[in-house]
Amino acid sequence: MDALPLCPSSPVPSRAQRNYGMESWEENKTQIGERKGTSFCQTLIHLLKGNIGTGLLGLPLAVKNAGLVLGPISLLCMGFITIDCMRMLVQCSHHLSAKLNRASMTYGEAVQYGMDNVSWLRRHSQLGKQTVNVFLIITQLGFCCVYFVFLGDSMKHVVEAAETTTFSCQMNYTTQTQALVPSFDSRLYMLCFLPFFILLVFTPDLTYLVPLCLVANIAMTISLVLIYFYSITNIKYPIDLPKVGRAIDYPLFFGTAVFAFEGIGVVLPLENKMQRPQGFIPVLYTGMGIVTMLYISLGTIGYMCFGDTIGGSITLSLPNCWTYQAVKLMYCFSIFVTFALQFYVPAEILIPPILDRVSQRWETPVNLLLRAVLVIITCALAVLIPELDLVISLVGSVSSSFLALIFPPVLQIVTFHSEGLSPLSVIKNLIISLIGLLGFLTGTYVTVGEIIARK
């Protein structure tokens, strides 16, 4: 998920917020006036970038957990539900912004002002905004944990297979990793990345990372094309895979799928930055339609290609030839750069209020110290749970369920409860929220059980 400013903005930014790199107050005012924002195509590209990441690589394992038939069908249903939830969030934001005469609104502010519409919830509206921000922080730091685990596993595979890497990319169905030279535990590789991540997040302004982001996007695109090519050309026939997976594994599918689809955090920031915000819904449908088809195709094709040998990331199942070792390294580079973007969101929420409490002389050292501490915390969590598939499923089940599936339907009910929301819409919203809650409970329970079992 691409990181865009998601934290609530106050009418007049604080000293720390002005120095922290948020949009200036004058820039925010242009959203009311001349609207110097992004175009349809630019917003579409950002939406695609914000939804394509490590979650995509874990979908073949998710399809394995659900079954070759049930998996793609479930991904399609998940796509419809998440797109509808994104639409609800945008609809509520438009309605509340018009009602309160505001230029734009963040996710947390939408929940806050939506709760203000209900008399018995009004006194808790500030808590509602804070709750959304907490889940945004958990989700984004969870993404950072996933990146640590992904990079540790990927580099371990590349290093251990270096001596036997060849120019032949033939499939070996028994084990994709032949004659490995034992090296360090993947957690030691994570620790090796720690100082580089700390230096990366010391970047004072994300605009400095634009050239790296451009290279990272190109590398990720090339990697995905090569992954698709290899998977399609190496599918085994006849395909003898279970059409429906075990019921006990389905919650793991849910966690991974909702993790992949959890791009709802970028929806309002993207809509707020558009030159013509009224044209965002077509962007949403187009972009998320492409994302859904991409998820279903790679998840299904990847599982058909690798079968039961599929790893937590499809890149870990690729053969040890120079072409696909390069794919792993290119994707590692892309994820490394993306870490700074993902980290920006929780840092923007957590750090400015603390900087407001210190003197201007100590702002820079305290800022750098807090950034380093947050990176160390994410690394520590990754080291504690060094299983890529389980970290993805846990982050998806715990936090993404609330942001993507539970909060938006409830927000629409409280926003439009006095304005003729149809009973059918209320029932539909309650069903979606219950699905999200059930997925949260079962996904968290099964994932934690798996984590304990693998210790």
C-alpha cells in the first residue's frame, strides 16, 4: 500500500506539523479554490501502487488454503465487498464535507463527524477518530513488519542458493531449493537490514525518494511480468489440486486476502488530492477492478504452478537461476524503498504531537530518535514472528478487517441514519461488518495458534 498523509489535519497545523512535511495550510486551501490536484490517470496509477505489494505475492498460498475453486471465488467476493466499502467511505466523506463546509476529510475525521450525527455517540466521537488512527498505525507498522520478514527470507534464499545458481530455469517440483549452503537464520538477515531502514526513514522529505520510487516501481513491474511468465509456462497438467481447502485453513486465507485488499487507507487521501474529486468513483471502480483481476489471476496461476510447494511468497518458490534470483532482488529493492512510504503514515500520526511538547532546539534529535525507535519496534516484532505467511495473515485479521470491512458499513449507517437509509442497505452493511468481525475472530485465533505451533 502506498503511503499518503492519512492523519487528521487540524484547521491550523501545529509547529511540529508545519516542520514535519505536511501540506501547508495554503496548499490545503486550493482544494476549495482552483484545485491544483492529480488527474484521472495519475490518481489511477497511485491507486494501483497503493494496492499492489507483498500481499499480492502471498495470494497463491491463500488460494491453497481455500482451494483451487473456492479460493478465486472468495477473492472475487472479497473484491466486491472491499470496493463497496471504499465507495461507502468516499460517499460518507463527501456528504459530511458538504454538510460541514469542509474541503476534505480524513478517515478518522469521517468517523468522528459521522458519530456526531448520533446523539448518544456524539460524546464518544473523538474516541472514534482515535480508534481509526490506532488501527491505521497498527496496519502500517504491520506492513513494515511484513517487509522485514520478506527481506530476511528472500535474502536468506538468495545467499544460500548462490553457489548452485545456474542459467537453467527448469522447474523442480520436489523442492525449489537444491543443494543450499546453510547460512544464518532469517532473523539475523532482518537485523542486518535494521540500520539501513533507520537511515532510510531519516529522510526529511519523501520527495527526496521520488527517483528511488520510480526505479522501484519499474523493478516491481518487471518482477511481476517475469513471475507471471514463469507461472503460466510451468503449470502442471493434469491439475490435481483440491478444489476446496480444509475448513481450518480458511481463516488463514481470509487474513491474507484482506491484507492484500486493505488499500482503503489511501482512498480518501487520493480523492482529496484529485483535481476533480467528483470523478474519483470511476477511478475507484477501474483501479480496484484491475487489482481484483490481478489478485485472482496470480493467486490461481501461482497455486496451479507450484501446488503444495508454494511458499509464503511466490518469489520464494521460484527456481534458483540467475533470472529469478534477479527477480527476488528487484522485488527486495522495491519493498525496501516502499518501507519509507509505509512508515510515513504512523510516523506522521505519532511524532508531531510529541514534537509539540519539546523545544525547537531538540526537535530534530527527538524526531530522529522516535523514528529509530519505531523502526526498532517493527524489527523486534518481525524477529518474534519470522513466518511470512503468518505475519501477513495476522496483520490482515487483526487490523485490516476493521479498516476495510467493519468501520465503513457502520460509518454509512451512522452518517445516513436520519436521512432515509433503506432497510436493505442497513442489513447489507450489518452483514459485511459481521463478516469482517467473524474473519477477525477466526483469523486471529487460527493464526495465533499456528504461530504457537511453529515455535
